[in-house]
Amino acid sequence: MIASTPVARWTWGRDTDTADSILSCVTDLVAAHSVLADHRLAVGATTVHLAVPGWGRPQSYLFEGDLTLPAGRDEEQSAELIARQIRQALRPGRIGSVDAQAICSGMRDGETSGLEKGMFFLGASAFDGFVTVELITYSDIWMSHDLKGHPQPALRDANAPRLSAALRDLARTLDSDTDPEEPTYFGKATETGVENFFGRDGHASDAWASYERP
């Protein structure tokens, strides 16, 4: 199941060793996307939306547009290429922050294997020597029960280890601890995956009926 709002969210943040916010943001986004791709959680061409608001003028952009992650290049080359494209189109002015985001489709393993569109949102932001990355999943395939509360042990066993491994690799690649964000309507993020909500009777909650659009 793919929900219309987040099922779980994780973040990573660190100080950077460069004052180049454009390169910092793009570097971490490309690195994080590569981790997802290694675990087949990001498949195919990915379009990145980038925005560079001016200093003190968050609604006035020095750059805003869509770029496709280059294929056939290593992470450093990809990041430098995207950063160069942004700089070439950048309007004059002092950079406030750099924000990038992408929607990733990934492979679902198990008996119902196939491409699951909109599996993840991946974002990165850089500002004043600090860069953050966020990962949001809209899918329930990592959970012991689907969003309607039905058990799905085979689906979870086929997919949860991939998410757990990706979260581990993201922490290592981004040189930052994985920070599970607050629970959403649908699930509770942990450092290794996503947990369901359970009622007092011990049954998994039907969060879909309560919170998903009809």
C-alpha cells in the first residue's frame, strides 16, 4: 500500500567542511540516492527538484528547476555536474539555502514483486555550513501488518531487511546517526524500520480507514 501522507520519516544532519552550500546539498542527496539504488529502493531515472532562495528572501529564488540525476557516473562526478548546472543558471544574489528533493520508486520483493511508484521522498538541505537529509516512506511493505491491520509476514520478511540495511548504510555514508522522527498517522519510525500501531486488544490498527483519503 502507498499512502498519500508519510508512513515514517528519518533524518540525518552534519556540519560540512565546505562553505559551498550548493555542492554540500547535492553531494549528500546524490550519496543518499545511491544508497537507495544499491538496495533497489530507487529504480530508474530520478528527477530532482532544486531551489536556491536568496538570503533573507525565502520566496525569491536565485534558481529553481528540475534536473535528472546523471547515469553512468560516480557520485562525485554526478554531484559536481549538477552543482555546475545550477551555478550556470544561478541569478545574482547571496544564497540563503539550497534545497533538493526527489520522489523515488523502488522494487517490492515477495510474491507480489514489482515496481512500487512513489515509495520514498528523498530530500536534502544545506545552509550556513550544515546539511540535512530526510527520507520519507509512503509504503507499508516494511511493516508486520499492512495499513489496514492485516498481517503480512512474508512481505515484511522480504522487504524489511532491505530498509534496515539502507538506513544503516545511510548513517555510514552521511556520517550521521539515523534520527527516527515522530510517529505519523500510519506508523512509528525506528532506527531500523517501521512499526505498526496496536490497540489494547493486541490487534494492529486499521490506520487506513481512519486517516487515508477515500
